[in-house]
Amino acid sequence: MKLTGIRLHRTGREPHTLAGAYAMDALAEADRARFERHLAGCEACAQETAGLREAAAALGAAAAASPPPGLRQRVMAAAATTRQSGPASVRVRPRLRAVLAVGAAAAAGLVALAVVFGVANGSMRQQLNQAQASSQQIAAVLTARDATMMTRPVTGGGTATIVMSPSRHALVFTAAGLPALPPSRGYELWLIGPRGDRPAGTLPMHSGMTGPVIAAGLHHGDRLGLSAEPAVGAPRPTGPMILDLPL
């Protein structure tokens, strides 16, 4: 999977420092060949490369996730029962270069479909517009020139993937393999810093991974936290941090 626009921190040009760029398909041919020769005999780099590719795939799948559960079905069902004066077709043109930005196009397609078929009531249109706006914000971070990606283990199980853009003062978070919680509980992100603990969003779950959450308003000295909280979210953390990451 080629991730246009995402850059990983490098500490040099030694082969073992190129695992991230190799996983992102971002190496020149000479460096690629050199790294592949190194990879054949380096188990640590093989494991790191596999882990980075899994994280990128998880982030891409999450970014392409559908808007709120049931919303797509309601739009399609309403469209199917709405009379039309003639054939109508909706063509969504991807406006973003990166493969991780397809979520924005999917949300835009639903908005266009609802408008063409004239089936969106006020509530449905609001949800569609919110989904589209969120996807566009996520895509803007993922494709920013200064975006960097990192993966971190989560205490208790699971892996978090974070893409951060300092120029946009925002990050995109997703995770895979988090332990299941009862319906009354959910995972919540926090920005922790001199300005206090600020809620940064609850994590929607899709087939064992979280949907992407964008946390905006990053400030110097902030850390990213994750905890289990009431499903509706909490104004302040009540549980222990299972992820505490300096940004």
C-alpha cells in the first residue's frame, strides 16, 4: 500500500532505518534493492516491516469506513422507493490523492445520492454532512506534507496507530486488537497537557478495530491518552490510561 504524503522519521541511511519507508513504498529503487537484501537476513526488520504494513492497512480500512451505522442503509432504502422522472446516476470523483482519503469520497457520495434522490430529511442530511466534514478533516491530516505515522502498543492488548500533522495541529488515531468492552463502556481519547485533560473523542468500533478519530487543537507539551470510560464519554478521565504518548 502506497501512502502518499506520509513521512516517517529517519535517523540515518543505514538499512535498518529504512523499514518505515519500505513499508510505505516510499524508497527509490536503489534503496529498495539494498533494503530487500538486508531484509532477507534481519528478523527484526522483517517483523518491524510487517507490523508497519499491518498498521497502514488498518488505518486505510478505518479511513474508508462507512458513516454512522444504518445511515447508508436508510439513504439507499429511501432512494429505492422514490419515484424518478428519468434515469439518474451519481458519479463520485475522488478529490484526494492518498488512498487513505477514500473515506471523504464515500461520505460525499452519500450526500450527493441523498440530494439527487431528494430523500434526505434534516436529521439525515445533518448526519451525512457531519460524516463528510469529519472524513475531509481526517484526509487533510493524512495527506499533509509534514504528517508522521507512529504505532504504539496499548496496555492490556492492541496496537494504536497515530498520524500527526504539526502544521494542522491535529492527529488521526485508530487502533486494532483492543479488548472488547461491555455495551456500557467505551474507549475515549484525551489530550493531556498544561491546559488540563481535554476529551478528544470516543472511539467507534468496526470489526475489531476503531474507526478513525481526529483530535484537533494540539498544543506544545500535550500528550495523547486513552482510557476506558462510560460509553457516552466522560468530561474527565475516570479510568487508568492504557496509552500515554508524548506528542
